[in-house]
Amino acid sequence: MKQAAYRGCLLGLAVGDAMGYTVDSRSWPEIQEDYGPNGLLGYDLVNGYADVTSYTQLAAFTCNGLLLGLTRGQVQGRMAPFYKYIALSHREWSYSQRSWNRPEHTYCWLLRQSEFCRRHCMDNRMLDTLDREDFGSPEEPKNGFSHPGGLTSAVAVGMFFHRHRIRLTEVDRMGAEAVALTHGSPNAFLTGAALAHIITCILRKPEAPLKSVFIHATTAIREEFGHQYSQAYEVANLMRNAITYAGSRNLKPVDVMERLKCTTCAEVLAGAAYACLTCEGDFDRAMIVAVNHSGRSAAVGAVAGAILGAKLGESALPEFYMECLEPVELLRELADDVFHGCTMEKGNKLYDLDWDRKYLHGGL
């Protein structure tokens, strides 16, 4: 596993999110009317910057929460299950989306970074869910939401894998739990399991072809969840359709994206998989395919960007995407923290003041 792949994953996610945000949920004819017959071909800048939305914010806060849990376990010798820290990070992210009733004491250092606290929630129903005392789980969902508002939290889960810390099946389970906190449809949280599986497999074996990674993920989700949720087969079928479409070179990418619809979590993952496969490792072209359609452009762009960024590494992301992306340095820092993990342990003399500040004292 290489540090550049971790950076590429978070930075690629942010690029796709920022690029897709300006055309999110607009129809393809509307996009063509504003940007020409080929659609959006790059950022539509606001005051010289490309804005990221809650897709990037949630992925970042989930990384923060997981590292908080890991650090408590290693330094203090006690910790709750990891999904509890994901829930905590989600709730703290929700504080960033409002300017009132923020608690005095918080745990996530990202809550003190203005770049991650802009009010750009792409699914406001999440905020209502996060205001409740209890969050959802795969066994006890709080709603039937299937839209991709919480999907990118599974990217952070996939990045968190370590062979000495957590098994791949546990990554899948945790990916489902992360999405189920706010989106209770099996279509949503099973897609979260598949996405976490995909990110982990890419980071573990970057030489593996993306097509085989996607097939492996869908097979794993069917085997792990299919006995309980018939929707596991729906997620798998959509992924198979995307793979088949990518092998048909006579199809126009935008026509395929319109067929895939790209509105629910499973459709978003299928659209992202198609964009990655049909563009054969060309990050810029994949982003153009990922955002030009009538569906959830920011979500598809974010997921495709995370997948290709992890596969290709930071150096494969064109510099013109980085220049206008405001949280670049913070995303690099966060990716490096996930890559290295907590180096402190209980009883060990090694002490990291910056890590202690961020992951034990909430950035204070």
C-alpha cells in the first residue's frame, strides 16, 4: 500500500465532487444548454475556487472518527466499536451545517477547519436523521432512504483497512453500518459495503484490474448479505450491467449513464464503475463521463474520483484540478494520517504532540 494511493483516493473524491456539484441533478439537455454539446469539461469556478460538498466532508469526518477510535484504543487501552466513532463523526459533521446549538465540547478536529464546514449538504434529510437520539443500523433502519447522501463515508471505511487490525469481511460490514446510520434502504447500505470493499481491494492490490475488483466486490456482497437481503442481487446486477456496458465500445458514454440513471446509491456506484472502466485509467476523461448525465453528478463524480484516485495515485490527478481545490492540503494531511495510523501506544514513550492534539483533544 502506497501513501500516494491514499492521497489520490481523498483528492480524487474531492475533485469529482467539486466538478459534479455545479450540474448535480440537472438534466442532460440542461447541461448541454449551459456548457455546450459535450457538457461540462472542467470546474465551473466560483470566485476562483471549486467548492466541495457534503460528499467530501462526510468522507473526511469519517476518517477523523475512525482515527479517533483507533487512537483511544491504542493510547488509552479502551474503545467502543468503530461504528460508534463513525456515528460520532457524522453527528459532529451535522454541527458544521448549522450555526446554532453547537456543543461546547467536540471531538473532531475537522470541525475547526472552515474548509470542511461550508453548508453544502447534498441530502438535507440526513440532517434530520442526525438530529435524532438514535441512529440507524442495517438491522434497525430509521428510514428507507436510498439516495447517495451518506455513501462516501464508505470510502473512508475502505481506506481504514489494515490486515493486522480488521478483516475484509469486517470492512464490508462497517461500510454498510456507516451508510445505514443515515440511509436505511438496503440498496444504500449494501452499496456502502460494496464501495468499502472496492477501495480496500484497490489499496491492497493496486495491480489488480478494476474489472476484477468490481466483480470480486459484487460476489462478496452477494455471499455475505444475499441470504438476508435480496437487494444484494440488485446491487450486483447493476454492477454487472456497468461492466458489460464498458465493454461495448459502440455506445456513447452519456447514453449509458442515462440508462443507469445514477440516482440511488447502487446506480451511483454502477455509474462510477462504468466511468472508470470505459476511460481506461484516464482520470480527466473519467471525470467528464462521471458528471455529464441527468443523475446525481456530484455523487458519481466523487465515487469515481475516489476509485480512480486510489488506483492511479496522487500523481495521476492533473494539476489543474488541484490548483483551484481549496481543501487540498488538509485532505493530504488526513490521507497521510490514515495511511500511517496512530504510532503511539499505551505505555510507550513515543509521543506525537500533533496527533494527540487532533485525535485525543479534538484539535485544541
